[in-house]
Amino acid sequence: MEKIRVCLAGATGWAGSALSRGVLYASEMDLVAAISRSHSGQILGTVLDLEGLNTPIFANVEDALETNPDVFVEFTKPEVARHNVMAALKNGAHVVIGTSGLSNETYQEINEVALKVNRGVLAVGNFALTVVLLQKFAEIAARYISHWEIIDYASAGKKDVPSGTARELADRLSRVQESQLDVPLEEIDGPVETRGARLNGSQVHSVRLPGYIISIDTIFGMPDQKLILRHESGSSAEPYVNGALLAIREVGKLVGVHRGLDSVMKF
């Protein structure tokens, strides 16, 4: 069986370096190219101190795509992710997106290109299994409870708000129903910003403080009772590796943009 040829953008970052190790030890995958501006021209195994990883590091997506990967994995920043993804699709690669902060409008543009070139894009705000379960449980709860709000926590230096996890969750819940506001935003007595942002029918609040990595609360309220669904992550990127490897294995079966790891999971 031929190995899946993988190109990883952001290979030396926090999540990318952990995934690089995962791909190295995945028998059915071959990491043929990595992208990192600060380490271009070097060998990834040398940078990450991983014996046997002879992947060349390129400065930009155009040069990296000359290795003709089957799957392009995007783990960089929102301001460059769109360009990288479009280039990969036009080069014939399927795409896994782990970068957060992309808008629904951007995903619509990506979907149009993916459909045109008959390639799959799997966009995952968070690859951790506990996040996948939180999303599924929240969708179930939203069928029966009309009031909820989302609180998104991350480190003080995280620029994109809300996180990809929160964006994806709000998008999913909007397909069930919009959350109910007993006091409409236009009738609030005080700064409307204190109620968070209205995103796809959900009130979303983003907290950015030292001490947090990535966490999210979805709070559902009913008279005299409430349901709190919470995901908390630690300092390691390991929880995201298995989910990302699953996405790489399965994205080739898709066409167009699919949101969420559960798109390729069985429940």
C-alpha cells in the first residue's frame, strides 16, 4: 500500500511539532515536506531532534507543494492560512485545517475551490476527542434547551477571537436553533459588549488570560437548573495528535469543506 504523502505547514510550532512526531511514527504516512519560515532550508528531524525524520523545510507553500503531497495540513496563522489552503487545493492535494480564526465567508470561498477541483477539506477547530464529544453533547442539549452561551478561554497572547473551537461550536448549534435572549441586545441597559458577541445565533465570550491554553464552556440554562459542558486542555499538544492523524487518513474520502472531526468518525 502506498503511503499518504503529507505536507505540514507550521511543522515546528506547538501543535505542528507534536504532529510531526505522530506522522513519523505512522506506518502509512510519509512527511514529505514541512513549512516554517524561521527554519527554511533545514531538515525537520534536526530542528525537532527526531532521528529518522529527513523532511526538508521550505519557506513558503509554493516551494513545498513541488513535493506533490496527497494531503496538506494547515497549522499556521489565519492571515496566511487561506492562501496556503487555496494553493494546496489547486495543486491537487486534500487539506486538513487545524488553524483557528477563519471566517465562515473564507470557508465558503474554500468550499467553492474544493468542489471545483474535486478535493476534500476537513476543518477541525480542535482535534481533541473531548472537544468532539462536547460538540455532540451540546447539539443534543440544544434540541431541548433554548438558552445557552459559550465562553472561550485561551492564553493572553492568542490574537484570534473567538477560537476555532468556539466558532465551530456556534456554527453547529445554529443548525439546531438559535439561542433565546429574554432581553434583546438592542434593549440592554448598558454597554452591549458586556453580553459578548452574537455569532451564528449564540452569545460568545472570549477570555484571554495567562494560565489558560485552550478551554471552552457551553452553559445551558432552564428555570431552576443548568447544564455546563466543559473542555479543558493542558500544556501538551499530544491530545490533538491522534485526531489529526485520523483526519489525514480520512480526508481523501471527502469532497468540499466538512467541519468537525466527527465528519469522519462513527458514533
